[in-house]
Amino acid sequence: MERTGKQNLPINKGRCVNKVKDRKKIERLPVMGIEVTEVRIFPFDTSGIGGNVKAVANIKLNDVLEIKDIKIVYSNNGYFIQMPLRKSKNGEFVPLVNPLSKDLYLHIRRKVLDEFNRVMEKYNENLNSST
């Protein structure tokens, strides 16, 4: 069986697509009772100045904790999120929020990227309908 990609998913008569869909479905589920209950996306484009940041997101966890300034970045491997950072006195960037569970990070990433894709599709539809 041939394998491909970072996830090392098997390719076998379309089953790879099903595994990716299953993985995405699992990533949307709450982790340890923590769930992203709200996502707000603020799209912008920094490609004109050589940047790869496509949007900033604010999220709420269980409607009791808000995390602001999650960046949505485009790379050669697709979109990923970058948790909020601040610059320390010695010039290093230090994370302000760091999910300690990989499953929680994947849950946050999936919810943010799902909403980003929805907002961008709506934006593109509005752009196409106005021309």
C-alpha cells in the first residue's frame, strides 16, 4: 500500500479521502471538556508587502475564555495557525498562549480554519456576484 504526505495516510481506492474527512470530524469534537464555542475572523492580506498572514482570529473557549490575535498563515504546505506572541526585552518572541495538548491544538486549528474557509468563500461569492 502506497503512503503519502505528512500524515502518512494510505492511498487505496479513495479511502485516503475518507480518512482525512474522519480526521477532520474528530478534530471538531471537544477535547477534555474544552470546546471552541465562537470564532471571529478578521481577514486581510499581507502578500503585497511580502507577508503570509491572511487573517487574524479571536476565539472563545466554553464561552468563558477568549484568546485574541491568532494568526492564520499560508505556507507551501497550506494554512496553519500561530498562537499569540509577544516580543521579550531580548528580542525573542514568546508565546502568550500554548495549548499543552496536541488534541486541543488540533481542535482549535480545525475550528479556526473551518471558519476562515467559510468567511473566505462568502467573501469570494460576494466579490463574484458584484462583478
